[in-house]
Amino acid sequence: MKWHLLAPLASSLLYVAGVLLMKRAAVLGVGVWRATFVSNLATGLIFSLLWTWGGAPVVFSLLWQPLVVAALFVGAQTMTFVALDGGDVSVATPAMGAKTIFVAWFTTLFLGIGVTWQLWLSAFLSCLAIALLHLGGGVVKGSVARTVGFSLAAAGGYALFDVLVQKWAPVWGAGRFLPIMFAFSGGLSLGFMPFFHGRLRDIPRTARGVLVGGACFIALQSLLLITAVALYGDATSMNVIYSARGLWSVVAVWLVGHWFANTESTQGGGVLGLRLAGALVMAAAIVVTFLV
């Protein structure tokens, strides 16, 4: 039993809670760029607490390593926004599900660690499950090729982020690499400011509590997942388990989607059949991963 896989499982639940609150904040007028900026600042603050864990002395000539990882994180976020801007979630989300495949591939390519056939199977199953969970969601809008292209770029960026954390964090120590990396991430997030719809101080009062709550949930899930990768490695297994967020998000939308004007819960039996098939495939992927 891989007990460390409970970390990405908990992260997947926290992620959905955070995203729901962020969507609610968007409905209240925050905007995706301001919301992500606040989320990244919250994440940087929470990860700064890990500095007390200690680690190897900081080698300034190696600061490029956490900087590269931070750039991958912020770059993948940007690709996600571009994919969804004028595109469709039902196209973007299945494409981003390819992250599990990228992680398995990058683990072999950059770490020289062989991935068992069971984990490859789990990675493909989780990717298929995400597609089933999000297909059939209505009329697709925008350019499919553009949406898929940027979604795959985002998936690749996030995957390489995870693998490089697994590669470099042990040398630095999680208490050094992660706080420094997310400090860089916060700094790079300043690049989002030109896309704000207004100043941070102009965020409606009714949205501030929801925004802070969502940012905290997103930060906490990042803390659990990324710290687990830094301490235990096993990025492929963790990403298969973490991909369960696709299942939780569908369940949450059906239960409370009306809270942020989502109409997915009103869709017909065909969509429900796809969701059920996706849930079963996701469950199979998770079981296989825990048993490896």
C-alpha cells in the first residue's frame, strides 16, 4: 500500500473545492487573471512556511533550477487560460488529461526511471476517464485545433514541472527548493497584471471572501501534492490519483453547479452515461495504481 498516494487524493478534493470558489468569484466579477494572481500569492505564502524544515545551503549558481520550474508552472497556467479563452471546456479538459501520459514519459526521459506497464496502463486509463467525464457537454465553440494545441502545451508544462520537482528538490531539500520556487512563481505572476479587468482594490466586497477561500484551498492542495512529489518522488502514480479531480469536479457540478450558473446538471441521459463510464474507468485507474 502506497500511503503517500493519500496526499494527491486529498489534493484532488481540495482542488475541486478551490475551483468551485474561484468560479464563484469569477461570477462575482473578479476575473480569471486577478483570481490566479491572488491564488499564486497565497500559494507562495503557504510554501514559505516550509523554510523552517531546513535543507542544503543555497547555492546561488543553481538558482536557475527553481526559476525554470517556476516558469514552467506560470507558463502552463498561461497556456490553460489561452486554451479556454474562446475555446470549450469539453475540448480543453480531455486534452489536459494527457498530463498523466506526459509525466510517465518525462519520468523515463529526464529521470531515467522505468515506468511499469501497470502505471502506463493507469496513466492511459486516467486520460480516457477524463475524456469520458467531460465529453458530450454541449456545442463546442471556438477553434478545436487551437484549444487542443494550447491544452496539450499546458499539460506538458505541468508534467515537466512535476518531474523536475522530483529531480531537483531532493538535492536542495523540500524546505529550500519549494519556498524559493514559489517565490519566483509569485514574482513571475506579476506578468498577469496587464490582463486584469481592474485593480485588486476594486474587487467587489462580496467576492473577496470567496476569492480568499478559493485561493487558500488551491494553495493547500498544491502544498500537499507538490511536497509529496518532492519528498517521495513517484510523480506518475501521484498524477494518476490526482486526476480523480476530474471525477470530483463532475460530481460537484451536478450537486452545486447552479451556485455559479452552470447548467451541466440539466443535461440528458447520454451525458450521464458518459459520466458513469468515466467514473468506472477512473476507479479502475486508481485501484491499479494503489496495487502497483
